[in-house]
Amino acid sequence: MKTAIVYYSKHHGNTKKLMDAISEGHDVTAIDASQVSKADLSGYDLVGFASGIYYSKFHKSVLQFAEQNLPENKDVFFLYTYGAEKKGYTKSIAEAVNKHHANILGEYGCLGYDTFGPFKLIGGIAKGHPDEGEIQQAVTFFNGLMQHKRK
């Protein structure tokens, strides 16, 4: 099953750690939204959108990519890392993909080391995250999506 994951992972590579683990043993194409603004996603069975959280939402490059490139009626999922737990992180990306009548299959989010803005002054928050357990939970989440798609 062909999967594309459109991502943005900059400061500490937290989100990329999740993607790299998911990619092992699966046919996954990683698309860095900060480097690529256009791509044909029509040939993929599943499209993921992955990002660290910036001001309570996915990075703007991922949001713009979804709005401009997602074909109609695609199965999608979300991956994200955050410094402090809060609800509603996927609201903006869900709005972007719903414009294309996407079928949202699920989301996985976990802590990620964060030194953005004022957190830099105190040495960051969520040090050591994502940890091995959180990375494995991301893989388990993705494997569950793959089983669902095969049915």
C-alpha cells in the first residue's frame, strides 16, 4: 500500500523520528513541505500530514500543501509532536483536508522536545521526547491504519 507523508520537522527532528520509524518496512514516500510546494498525490492509497505544533496548529507549510495538493476523497491521517499537551491541535489541518472531502482515519500525537520561543530560556520542555515508547506507539498506530485499509 503506497503512502505519502507530507511533513515539516525542523527544530529537533521530533516529528521526523516518528516518520522514520513508520517508514521502516513500509512503502512510504516522505515529502518535506518546506522544500516541495507541489506534488501529485493521486497515486497514493493513504496520505499522512505530520508536523510539530506551532501556536497550537500544524506548520503553515503543511497546511498550505494540504490545501493546494490533496486530491478529492483521499484517506488521510495526522501525526504531530508538541511541547505541552492541549486539545485541538488537528483542527486547522482537518479543516484544510475536509475542503477536499478527505476521509480522516485517525491521528497520533505525542510529546516532543521543545525549545521554541520562551522555552529556550529555561532549556526547553519535554526533554527526551519522543521516547522509544512513544515512537513505538506511532508505529502501532500506523500499522493499525494499514490493517484497516486492507479490509
